[in-house]
Amino acid sequence: MKILLHTCCAPCLMAPYKHLSQEHELTLFWYNPNIQPYREYLRRLRAFREYTRRIGARVIEDLSYPLEEWLYKASILSKKSNVLRCKFCYADRLFRTALKARELGMDAFSTTLLLAPYQKHELVKELGFSIAKKVGVKFHYEDMRRWFDESEDMARKAGIYRQGYCGCIFSEADRYWRDKLDF
Ligand code: SF4
């Protein structure tokens, strides 16, 4: 099957690519306007480029970065709940991936967001299937969490940059700021 695999970052790509490419023809899709600040975005993009060149993967990059619009929407939702904010963030990336898959005549789309246990797995899965229906391209679901430790290990061995937080400034604050500083 020809799959357009949305890739959130290089470390989360490694084991999924290794396993999925044994059965499917993968094209990787970079679209991650949720990564802040911009220097961090560039750092993760460079890691993605470095690794995909190393393995000779087919890649498509969408480098859209609508910072004001993204932060405006995410801030409103974040005040209500983190789940709503992440739902918007997942849906934005999955929808763009599904549209690209349809444009390219792919059989299906999927995402490496299904790898990390700290992502809202059921929400990503649910959104994947509902967006597939709307766009008319199959969503290829895999419970990639079984490959998480392997992927982490591969990233460590490959010397690829591994980030410390999910992506947006809210997740950065959750990781490094809230309840952690003692002034
Ligand atoms: S925590 Fe992660 S998934 Fe949730 S909004 Fe931020 S970048 Fe997106």
C-alpha cells in the first residue's frame, strides 16, 4: 500500500519506518506548525532532514508556519483544556496529511503521532478515522506504541537530536516551568 506518513520528528520516525516500510511504500510528510519557538522548529526539521537523507526516504515538506493564527486558536482552547488544544493540533496536521495523500493518489495516510505513549493515542486514532471519512482517503492505523522503546534506542544510537517536550510553548511550560521552579 502507498502510505503518506505524517512525521512529527526524526526520533518518532525511526522504528515505525523500519517496520512499516517492510510491507508498504512510504512517503514521509513533514507538516508541524505546532513546534515552538522557531529555532526549535528548525532544529527538529534539520534532524528530520539529516535522518531521512541517511535512510534515503521519499520526503515531502510543507513548511507552513502560521504562528499568530496557531497561537491564537491554541491559546483560546488551552484555557478550556489541554485536550481541546491537542485535538486542534492533531486535527490540523492529520487533515493536511489526508488532503496531501488524496492529491497524490496515495492509498492511505498515517502518522508517527501513534508512537509516543505520552500522546493522546485514542484521540489521534479517532481523528484519523473521522478525517479519513471526510477526505475520502483511508487512515492506516497501527498501535505504534509497541515500537517506542526501540525507536528511542535507535535515535540514541544514531546520535539524532531528541527533544525534551512535545512541541508547543504550552507543552514546554508544562515540562520545564509549571510547578518546577522554586524561587
Ligand atoms: S502538547 Fe503537543 S499535541 Fe498538544 S498542542 Fe502542544 S504540540 Fe500539539
